[in-house]
Amino acid sequence: MLTGMQIAVIGGDARQLEIIRKLTELDARLSLIGFEQLDHAFTGAVKEKMDEVDFSNMDAMILPVAGTNLEGQVETIFSDEKVFLTEEILSKTPEHCTIFSGISNAYLNGITKQTKKNLVQLFARDDVAIYNSIPTVEGTIMMAIQHTDFTIHGSNVAILGLGRCGMSLARAFHTLGAKVKVGARKTEHLARITEMGVTPFYLNDLQKEVGDTDILINTIPYLIVNAEVISKMPVQTLIIDIASKPGGTDFRYAEKRGIKALLAPSLPGIVAPKTAGQILADVLSQLLHELYAKRKEKE
Amino acid sequence: MLTGMQIAVIGGDARQLEIIRKLTELDARLSLIGFEQLDHAFTGAVKEKMDEVDFSNMDAMILPVAGTNLEGQVETIFSDEKVFLTEEILSKTPEHCTIFSGISNAYLNGITKQTKKNLVQLFARDDVAIYNSIPTVEGTIMMAIQHTDFTIHGSNVAILGLGRCGMSLARAFHTLGAKVKVGARKTEHLARITEMGVTPFYLNDLQKEVGDTDILINTIPYLIVNAEVISKMPVQTLIIDIASKPGGTDFRYAEKRGIKALLAPSLPGIVAPKTAGQILADVLSQLLHELYAKRKEKE
Amino acid sequence: MLTGMQIAVIGGDARQLEIIRKLTELDARLSLIGFEQLDHAFTGAVKEKMDEVDFSNMDAMILPVAGTNLEGQVETIFSDEKVFLTEEILSKTPEHCTIFSGISNAYLNGITKQTKKNLVQLFARDDVAIYNSIPTVEGTIMMAIQHTDFTIHGSNVAILGLGRCGMSLARAFHTLGAKVKVGARKTEHLARITEMGVTPFYLNDLQKEVGDTDILINTIPYLIVNAEVISKMPVQTLIIDIASKPGGTDFRYAEKRGIKALLAPSLPGIVAPKTAGQILADVLSQLLHELYAKRKEKE
Amino acid sequence: MLTGMQIAVIGGDARQLEIIRKLTELDARLSLIGFEQLDHAFTGAVKEKMDEVDFSNMDAMILPVAGTNLEGQVETIFSDEKVFLTEEILSKTPEHCTIFSGISNAYLNGITKQTKKNLVQLFARDDVAIYNSIPTVEGTIMMAIQHTDFTIHGSNVAILGLGRCGMSLARAFHTLGAKVKVGARKTEHLARITEMGVTPFYLNDLQKEVGDTDILINTIPYLIVNAEVISKMPVQTLIIDIASKPGGTDFRYAEKRGIKALLAPSLPGIVAPKTAGQILADVLSQLLHELYAKRKEKE
């Protein structure tokens, strides 16, 4: 339980509702900022405006996945008002107040550094990335079904990278009956790919390997699916790039060759906002429990 | 090879193109009726109008999946002209000429009976139904992803029936990480469900089993998901009914209770027309080979 | 519950103990014949000798899997005394008394026919065969590991038949990473094999298909792995034949060619007697419930 | 190709034969020491005695998996003569000569350090450990089948650790139909376990988690399955410990409680020596190629 812990939830989309639900269940006291239009009421959570909040005893602040924009504005789906997070606001919080967001940027890094606040980027955590690989995989499956005129079952699928998403993708497409091969560089990755029952290949051989590919899924965040690679693919290949923006594909060249290449948006919040919210809520509540235990220890 | 076999392909959608491709590869001679707007040319296939065709040496006629409508009209995606199949036309064909369609109706049954033609309904074959279960499963997965805000992974999925589609659905949703249970009546089906690693239940207990269902998929073609069953489901449940029209769900009552219930259209032709066409082309070419062998034998 | 039902359990091995456990839990009254050396006592079950038993109100008799031998003797692992089932004994039971065994033979068929008793052969039931396929698969896996110097993972495994055992074998060896192909004759079986993600082949092509086989598993109960087929196999191939005696392999020729060929014994009772007993106990208790309901109805 | 490379293969068991086969195929020149009784001849490989060998141009030496014993003796299955590897022998080899073994010990570390030779322990490599997890898993499955009277399918299996073997074990037992839970400490491991479709638990809760375990498989190389944990298990539980000697189980206490606990030997060389040899041969040939390329570069 997080009884008595004071937490501000600032802005965000449907995913934040799962966080609010979980934290109120754990008996935390919540200030909801940027939720005026939210119909649902949660016991223990009060809707407030930024300038009405007492930050002096705030134990934690929870921002949306995107954090702030470069001007400090926080996205608020459930409010028409503009909400900004500033250095001034942070400086009102107690020393131990921890700031949580999905990712960060120069602005957010700047104000937290300036005010000596601990900033936790949830999306940089391996566990969050692996849990998020589950909705990402399902979104990728959906895209593969929507954008081809053949079944995944029986098709040649090449996956680039055996990281946190790559392994989940390999398992799912394999079990759906695709002929999967996975490209990697590390020898232990090539071994794991083999053990998983799919075909490994060395990424240096990528150009040689794409000649019969029906669907290519890239998870590697640098330009690996370049013009040379694309020029070796059949023209009917579908490229789905799920690496962080701007992806690892030469989209301009793919278009020129008439190959359909899609840069997948961040899929978890789109295909399964409830699950995506629960993932964040679960990890957050665990981290808050640790903070809570530390604080109790000090007292 | 089907060298010298004379076949009329009458109307249809993208799936027929795979059939045309395959049969021309096998060296059959094709009359394409209702394909004026088709750009692609196939060696050995001639576009013709119904009244120009010489039916006197036609070995087989291939209709679209739907056969004809009740007035005898054949659907033609690649033509603006109306194409009709009549008793008169059939009577011009030789005795051994076989008629292929996906399904049939009173009209088509009537004219083939009257003219003593052998009518083969491909969709009534077990092998076609099982091959088609593959794109059907992928379409169902797509619908499940699109119409829920949670992942298939970790969700409670109930599947009704362990027939030709039910078994494929059970396997796929299980491997995607859902907690699957499958309802059946036959004791050997309950045994097979157990062996597959998913949870069996007896369909008589359906009402008791749906209390925690996130997604219910019905494959049984009579009213099994009735008002009593629906009244026991959580209101967030998604019902996907893939049984032939009109499905096995009381859609009216589901709507009244606010439960989303979808009658899936025939999915193979929609989500994977190329694969769906190849399935038909493969089975057709096998059946035509048998006809061909018989005819050669007689000669 | 089977309260008040009177059942004789006659002879058998460890599997019968699971049956006794289950039936006493369901409150049946049991006469245990041929269990003198059994240490464990079950409430509601009395050890008796054949000539002491009052058969006049016996509702059912449960024989071991093997039934009797051709002289009427019943195998008794837990007794040194010889136990015989005779026409005379059966004639003492009431008309409705049902006899259960795994399999039957001329003797058992004869005495039950003569006394007009209903004989239920559990092993002839599809559900029992499918449940039993689970321990059979595990026994086959064990044999494959023991009798080769390579891993199942990555090896070429050919399975003959997609029946009750064949389907279970195909799934298990596929998921363990073998390259599995399954031979069948029915077109719907070839379709199902494809859907399962393994490679189908037509049994008529068996000779052509075994050229690279590492492990061949036969489930077909007639001479299909004949000398011609064996002559096409690599000499290192391991043949495991799980079809009922005498199997479907020309063992003499295999030995001549130096190919190791094993006729698997009935595996469930050997590799997992407890599970095998539970399978029989579950099906038996269901069948006894039906008998019980019928009898109550009549009263 | 390794044309012209000079390599000594010293002692070992059937696994070395796969290495010899592979390296001669790659056109290396081999001195086989401790292989007098080997019938088979390999082109490019010469059987020699230790004191006849010219070590002055030796590019690499390949020892058995075990390396040497503490007196420097090398195990030789194919020879009755005692073979020793000494500092003196190593000092005769050129500076670049690389020594390969599976594992090492104080003696082998000592003489290689003294003579400034590069010693590569293949079993310390992640890729070798992951490839070896495949035969290890199959050996564990075999032990689980042999030492229980129930099927893996449907049983409760707890696996400790999600390392190189743990992940392979989890996948295999899950796909065989067991109800698998995996204990780990790292949050990213708990996430991956969830994604794999099996149940995660935190190792700190181990005592609470073993109350219904049928089979417990340990991969963690320190005393984790201690008396307190064992005292919470059902007495029928089977413990299979595959961690390196002396394992992570209190075997003395398990015996006292009447719980069967097995310390698995190194399984790959036992259940699948050919595969185990091929794994080593593949990795070795890759490493030798890299050495070869380096040497060519220098020339």
C-alpha cells in the first residue's frame, strides 16, 4: 500500500487512467492536473489546476509517456487548457520528489537537472520495453495482415535484431506459421535464434538474405535497411519499421522502388491503451513502493 | 499438366486471378468471361464474351466463390457487363463438363440438375475449409486487435466449437499468449482440446463459463450465444462470430446489453485474397488433374 | 457421486489404483479382487477373493487394460493368486451389470456375449485414445532421445499418419524444434498438417520422402514401412513404430540393412502409469455416472 | 577454408570426431594425438604420438571439453596410452598458437600463463552455452519422463533462473503442455517470462511458490533449493538440478525428506554427443577462421 503518499498525475491519455486506478487502489493521494473533462471519479484523487496545487509535500509527479514538449507543455487529452511544467513548479517540491515520464528531451532534462530532481524515464527500462513488446507485436501483426494480400502463415518473414522487441516478434510470427529468419550480429543472439527454432543470419549478409522476403520487420534504430538492401528485395515486400523515429529504413528509396514501407508509430498506446496503461501502472507502483519504503526507513 | 484441357473461368474477384495463373501454368486453355477490364494478359487464356464462346468441347467451368445469384447472374469485378449462367449454356457443354463454385443455391442446383452436370462446391470440402481457416484466423486476430483496448496476450478467450476453424483458432490464440478455453460437445473433442494445452469445457456449461471472458469467438452455426449466455458476460466482452450467416449470436440482445458483437464477413477473400485464391487454385488443379486422368483413360 | 453403486475391480497394475482412488472418492462401494498385496487401504473398498464376492447386485466390473488372456485369466500385479473371469461368474451378475476393459479378445467377447453383458472396451474410444496419445508422445520423445546421438531439435522427423496419435506427435516434435513432415492420405489431413505449420506429404510418395529422414515415427497399423521404403532411408535413421502390434514396419528387413527399428510397447502404462490411470479413471467415472443416472431413472 | 593451418587435436571423446571431421573438410592439417584406436581415417589428419609431433609450426591445439586434470593428463577415449600436456610442450609452439578447451583449471591456467599462450574456454562463451542448452533441455526432458509416473503435460513445473538454459527449458516444457512458472530476480527477466506466456515469480518468494510443484528444475549455481525450500514441497516432487557441480540443491536434506533429487551430469555429451560435437566444431571453425584471417593479414 502507498497510504499517505502524495502524487501529482499531470496530463496524458487513456493510459494514465490505468495508472490513476491502480494508485488510488493502493491508497495514494492523487492530484489530477489536466483532467477536467474526465467523467469518471476515483476515490482519493482530486482534479486540480496547476496553480492551485500545493507542491510542498509532493512525493512524486507522473507525466505522460511523452514527458513535455520542448516548451514545457504537457499533452492533455482530457482538458482544453494548456498545462506547462516549469522549473519554478519543480522547485516548489521537496527534495525527494521523483519525476516519472516515458521518455525525456532537452527541456525536461534541463529543468530536472537545474532543480536536482530525480527523473525516471520508464521507457528506458528493460522491463517496460519487454512488456511493451507485447502490444507492439500485436500491432505489427495487425499491420502485416492489413497491408498484404497473403497470410502471415507460410510467408517469408525477416526480422532485424533480437533485442527486446525482436525476440517477441520472432516468437509470435513463428508460432503463426511464418517462415521466420532473424538477423543479428552477436554470436549469442545467433545461438538463441537457432534455439528458438527459427533461422539465424548474420546481419552483414543482409543484402544476400532479402531476395525472397515477403515481410521485413526492422527493430534496429539506425539506417540498416538502406538503398542497397532495398534494391535486392522483391517489389511486393512489405517493410514494417518499428524502430524509434526516424526508423532504420531509407523510406525515400523504398517509395522510389515502389516498395511499401511503413514506419510504425508507437503501437502500445494505439492498439492496446488499457494494457499499455497497466504495464506502466504496474512498474510505477513497484517503483513507488520502493520510494515509499526508503522514505519510511528515513523517518 | 493439363495440356489441351478446355476450361471457362466465369467472373469473380482477385481470387480468380490466382486460379487463372495456376491453370495457364499447367497449360490448360482458358476462356475468360467477364474479365474485359483485366490489364494483365495470361498466355493460353483468351478473354471472351459469353455469347462468343464455343462450349461444345468445354471440360470444366469455374464460377466465383458465390456461384450465381438467384437469377443466375455471376458477379464480375473485372467487367461492367452483366454475365448470366443459364440452363441453355450448360446444355451446350459435353456430358463430362464439370462445374466448380464455392457455394451453391437453388438456382445453380436447379440448372445443373436439369442438365445433369456434376457440380462441385469447393467450400463444402473439408480440405478447402481447413486451408481457409488460416486466413480466417488471421482476420479474426486482426478484428480482436482492432476492437479491443487490451492485448490478446494475457486475455481470456473462449472459443466455441473445435471444428475446422475452431482448432486453428485455438492454436493461434494460445500461441499468442491468450488464456484459451474451448467449448465442445464430443468427448473426443474435449480430449483433443486438452492435448492441445488449452482448457476444455462442455458446451452445456456455456452460461457458467463466460463470466470472465474478454473475447468470445463463435464458430457454431446455430443460435448458441443466446440472450441467456450474453446476460452472463462482462459488458466489455467482445464477441466475434465467424459462423456462416446469420451466425450463432443473438446480436439484437448483445446490442441491447451494450456488448460489442461482430458478425465476421467471409474473411479469406478480404484479408488475404492472394492466399485465398491460391488455396482454390491448388485444390482445383488437383481435381482437374483427376478429371484429366479419367478422360485420358477413357480415350 | 456414485453413492451406493457396487463395483468389482478385478486385477491390474498401478493404473487400477487411480481408478480405485477416484471411484471411492465418488462414494462407490468397491470389491477389490486380486489386490491382497496392496498396502494402501481405500475407504469404501474391500479386498475380497473371487469366490467370496456376492455378484448378485454388482453394477459394474472393471478389468485391467488387457482384459483377460485367452484362458480367462486376469493379470494381477498385486496378488500371487491366479484370478479367472468365467462365464459362470458373469451369469451371477444382474442383467444391467456392465463390464469394462481396455481391449478384448475372443475369450472375453465369448463369455460376455453368452451372458448378454454389455462389454465396454475403453481403448476403442476416441477420447481415451487421444488422452493416451499424451503419454505415448512423451514415451516416444524419450525413446528418440535415448536411441540417437543427435538432438530432436534440428533433426528431420517424418511421422506417418495424422490420426489420434499422429497429430499429437506432430505438434510435440514440431515445438521441440524438429523439422517435421507428416504423411497422410486424406486431403483434409494434408490441409490440417499444413495449418499446423509442418510439412505435409502424400503417403503414396513415402519412398521419395525418406531420403533425408533422421527419425521416422509410424502410427499406421499395417505394413507401410516396407522393405522398399526402408531401402531408401539413410542407414542412421531411427524407426520408432507405435502402431499396435505387430506394427507397420518390416523389422526383419530393417535389421538386415542395419537400421535400428523399435516397436514401441504400449507406452502410457510404462512412462506415466499414474496419468494413464487417471485417464481411465476420469472416463470410467463419467461412463459410470451415465449408467447411474439411467438406473436411477428406471427406479 | 583453413588451408595450410596446422592444428593438434589432443584426446577426447566422440565429440572430438565431429571437430576432426569439420576441420579436415575445411582443409586444415591435423595431428591427432591419443586416437590410436580410432578406426576411421580422415584425409588430412595424421595419428601421432605426443613425442613425435613437431610443435614448432602449430597454429592451434584443441583439448577435450574437460581440458586436463590437475596433473596435466588429457582424457583419451580412443587410446590406452597416457597423454600429458606440459609447459614444455607449450613452449615449443609458436607465439600465436592458441589453446582451446571446454573448461579450465589451475593446472591448465598455470601452464598457459607461464608460456604466454592464449587459452580459449569454449564453455565460457554465451553462444556455446546457448547451443548446449538444446541437448541439455532434451536430457532434462528425458530425466523428467524417466523419473516420474505422470506426464510432463499437465504437471506443475517450476524452473529457477532465466539464463542461457532457463529460457530454453521454459520454452520446451511450456510447449509440451506443462504449467510452467519461472523464478527470477531481474525485472527484465520477469517481463520476458511473462511475454513467453509462462508465469513469473520473484525468487525471494520461492518458499511460497513450491507448494504444488510436481517437477522443480534448478539452473542457479548456488544453494537456492535449501532445506527451507525443500520442506515446503510435496514429497512426490522431482528435483532436477542442472547447475554446474555441486548444483544448487541441498541433496542431503532432500534425501532425508524422501524427495527425489537428481544432480544432472553434463547432458550434451551424454544424450547427443554428435550434436554436442557439431556445436563445438561450428564455433571452433569460426574462431579458427578469425585467427587464420589475422595471420594472413600479418603476412
